[in-house]
Amino acid sequence: QNGSPATEPHRCTVAVANPHGLHMRPAAAFAEAAKRFRAAVTVTHGEKKADGKSSWELIMLVAGPGAELTVEACGADDAAAALDTLKELLLAASDEVG
């Protein structure tokens, strides 16, 4: 039973919990996690869009602490799982605190 595939993107908006924002280390961790999924991942901050699998594009979003990012995963059967994993990464506070 292979009708039209579910192409409806999975989407959520998350505030960056890291007190340093989405800088090199969390951006790299996010991109590495995104690469483990087949789904296409897009991150939007204001007018800027980034490929969620590119740490450089993520850094170019200039998302500081508390910035609202919209994460979208689509195009594969693991899109919902990708979104859950990536959302948790953004909600995790930095390990550099303390």
C-alpha cells in the first residue's frame, strides 16, 4: 500500500537554551545529529534559513540565547524522530556552564 508519501513537514519552534547561543560547538552537534537522519532538515531564524546538516549555515543564523528557531524535517519516514532529537538538542543547556 504505497499511496502518496507523507510529504507534510514536521515542524516546531524552539528557543535556544544555550546561554552562548547557537555557536560552533552546539551548531556542529546539531548538524552531526541531523546527518544521522534521511529527512531534510531546515532551520529558520527570522528571515534566514539554514540547512540543518551544515554547521556553517547554522552559525550564520546568528541565533543568540533565547532566539526562536523553527526546525522543519521532511521528506523521509524518520522526519518525526529527527525533529524530536534535534528539538532536544536545542533545549539542552550548555555543558560549559558552571
